[in-house]
Amino acid sequence: MDQSNVSTTHTVPVEIKTLNTLSANLGHACIDVLIMDIEGSEHEVIDSIINSQLTIHQLLIEFHDRLFDEGYLKTQNAIKKLNKAGYKVFAVSDCHREVSFIKTHNI
């Protein structure tokens, strides 16, 4: 889906670090609460979280499905992946964009 407020020609290079790298650099093996508002990149990060050894007790995620074709389906699939990984929904915002998960068990 084209976005009128996004330019593909005017970009800014940034350094990207994975959550695993950040937690290792800081000496953290556990995160109590991780808040994600990352403008559509949440799906890739969710896969990374599920595949990591990092313990995260709560995930608070703003989903940006409205920005992408088939975004709603991507969000539903992400929620299913998180459920399968032991994360259960405990709160949803009135606009249904922000979803809060709690880790109930380890798989």
C-alpha cells in the first residue's frame, strides 16, 4: 500500500541492533515489560522474540496493520504465533491497535 507521507528517495541510514544484541550488551537475560511501537516492523521482531532465548514477561504491541495490504491477516497470524509461544492477551485498546500480552508458560 502506498503511503503519501513516506518517501523512498529521502532516507536516513540508521544502525539497527537486534533485541538479543541489546540485551546481551546490557547484561539482561530477562525483560519485565517490552513496549513495541515500531511502525510496521513488529511482525519481524515478534518472530525474533519467539525464536530467542530472552525471557520477556509482558509484551505491549501497537500493530500497524492499517498501513499494509493484508495487514489485518498479518496481525492475526502474529497473535496466533504469540499464543503458541505462551503469550496470552490480557488487554486490548479501544481502537484495537494496542494489544498487551503476558507470558503464561514456556514452550
